Amino acid sequence: MQSPIIDVVVSDTPPEDRDAVLAVLRTYNQAQTGRVRGADFAVLLRDPETGAVIGGLYGEESYGWGFIKYLVVPENLRGLGLGSRLMKEAEEIARRRGFVGVWLDTYDFQARPFYEKLGYTVFGELEGGDGARGQFFLRKRFS
């Protein structure tokens, strides 16, 4: 067998190339676990006049855990309890699906105190430094 070509893409990876890498990984993961990729879920904020998505939460199943991949509330709508409501809805989805709990990551300039106020605890950290921001990994295990 010939050795594969190593193609280095330093930025703007085409979506089809990213998806091809993920397909190989998902095939391996399924062979090891017997499970296909978990279903995703979303709790969306929509503009009341246009119906357009203006923020919200996107998550995925992560082998028995819910993983919050994205959460954003527009700045002009912060402080109204919308973030807490989005998280509550995501946790309900996770409970209904029988997940162990929910986990997520956040950076030092984002919302760590917000998540901790909701009962999430830090289980890992990447320190910040020159050219790097601190990153925290938080979880909330259901009883």
C-alpha cells in the first residue's frame, strides 16, 4: 500500500474535508462502542417579528452525557434570565434522554460564574498565558 499524501491546511478548512475526517472518526467510535453519533438538540431564541434565530443553545449527545457546544444570548438581551432558561431547557432534554448529566466548556472572558451559579462545577482547566486564554470545563451531574 502506498503511503497517503499529507495535505496541510493552515486555515479555512473546507467543510467537506472536516466532515470527511469526522466520518472516519465516527466509524471508529461506532465500532468501539456500538453506538452511532448521538442526536443533537437546540433551544433557540427567535426574533418575535421575523422569526429569525438571534441566539440560543446548541448541544449534542456525548456518549451518555449532554454536551453544550454553543450558548449565546445577544448582549442587548442579557440579564433577563434567558441564559438560565436556555440551560434549564437543555437540562430537561438531557434528563428525558437519560443522560448522566451535562458538560460544557467556557473561556475566562465568558460565563464561568454564570454556569457555577446554575450548579456546574469545574472538572478541568487549561491555563491562559501569552497568546492563550484560560479555558474551563464544567459539568453538572444529575442525581
